[in-house]
Amino acid sequence: MITVLLAGGHLLIEDVPGVGKTMLSKALARSIDGSVRRIQFTPDLLPSDVTGVSIYNQETRQFEFRPGGIFANIVVGDEINRASPKTQSAMLECMEERQVTIDGHTYRLDEPFMVIATQNPIEMEGTYPLPEAQRDRFMARVSMGYPVEAAELAMLDHHAGADPLANLAAVTDASEVAKLIDVVRQVFVSPAVRRYAVDLVSATRRTPDLRLGASPRATLHLVRAAKAAAALDRREYVIPDDLQRLAPAVLGHRLLLSADAVIGGRRAEQVLAAIVASVPVPHAGHPTSSGPRGQG
């Protein structure tokens, strides 16, 4: 989650109800002293509830823009796949463009800007699955899974009294996060490592086990996430291991299995693991390699 934030991306958290998807999102939002909005997605939520709307003011005889829930540094989109496709599309366009256009006027979104969207598996009742093009807007997808018994017991203690997030204090602010994002952009990526990223992603388009591979946007997201991971490891350069570790989270939600792979009981994670294992790994990565700093 921190990696995606510092990479300037958006995160999709997918899991069954009740495992703490929204709690985790709110915890990150509260740890940053910036603007935070939460949008509860429901079937009757309108696109204007997300983006905002122009309302006529009879006193001034002018239209006034009232911002929607998307105008914040951290936007928690809860159960995004319970909203209609039209409303989903309105939010995801904002994610890509980082601006909203209403009645011919363009409004820039806050910086930094991150959407943390949660969704239930598509098998759950009352869900509208995100189309492939919209899932591609998310830099990464993670699943939390059920906690171990010790963690579940500790959860009972934390929830015995007040809200466990009530005393969570901010450890940084929005302007500091924006500076960190700029620092991450300067992390060095050697030509060999950039080539490796392209090879990993392009390999997903050639395997017969997938009918839809990862897009060029996925290549950009993979390299940007790897830069953030390197910075968090106190490195000024990306190594191949960064790409390998992040490939499941960054690429997995963009892949669609072929009919034969589905019949054979294969999962996208298995196919991706086989691809990562098959692509030759370069030895370069340190900034002593040739190439301009910060590329990728």
C-alpha cells in the first residue's frame, strides 16, 4: 500500500466482506495529515456524487461548482463494484486524468492523489465486475485473506473499547508525501532492468494460457512501483528482484485466462509465476550501468 502511494498510483483491495479492507484503507488515510474522503458505492450512487455538480445560485444568478467525493488527497472507494458501470467509469476517469470536467470547466484534483478502492469477489450478490480497461487503471491489486487466530484474538482486544483508529495520529502530511513521490521518480533504472520489465510484461501477451495479457500501462506501473520499493529499501536504483516481487500485485489483476487454461484448472497467479521464472534475469541494476538517472 505504501509502495503504491509513493509510486503515485491507485490500489485495488479485493477480498470477501469483513476482513478489514476498509479499516486498512482508513488507517493509511488517517496516518497522513491531508484531505480524506470516503465514498460508499451503492447501486443508486450517481456519477455527480463522485465528480461534483454545478448548481444554479439564485442569489448570484450564476452556477456554482460543488465538488464531489473525489476531491481529496486520499479517496477510499468502498465496495466499488456495487455501483453501476456508469458511476464506476466516472471515478476511474478521474483516476487517470487527475482532473474533472463539468460543464466545460476543468478542475484539477488535489496532489498527491490516491484512490484506494475495495471490492468484493464477483461471485458475491449485487456486484458489477470492473471491466478490464478500468481494472488496468489500478497500479496494483492485493488480497488480505483471513487473519491467523492470534491476530483475530488481538482484534477482539483492540475492539473491546473505543474505535481502534480513534487514537491513530498522522505521521506525515500531504506536502511531504508529494516530496517523497518526487524523490521516488528519481530512482535509477538501468537499461537492462528496463528491458527486463518490458520482457516480463510482453511475455504475458505471448503465452497461450492467457487470452489477455498486460498492457503497456502495466509496464509503466511495474517500473514505477519498483522505484518506490527500491526507495523503501533505501536503494537509489532498481534491481530485477524488485520487479519479480511486485509482478503478482501489479500484473495479476490485468490478466485473463484462456478457455483451455480455465478448463485445465490453472490460475492467473500460476501462469504469471511460470512467466517470471522463464524470463532471463539481467545482472545489471546498479547506477554504474549506463543510462540516464530516473528513467522509467
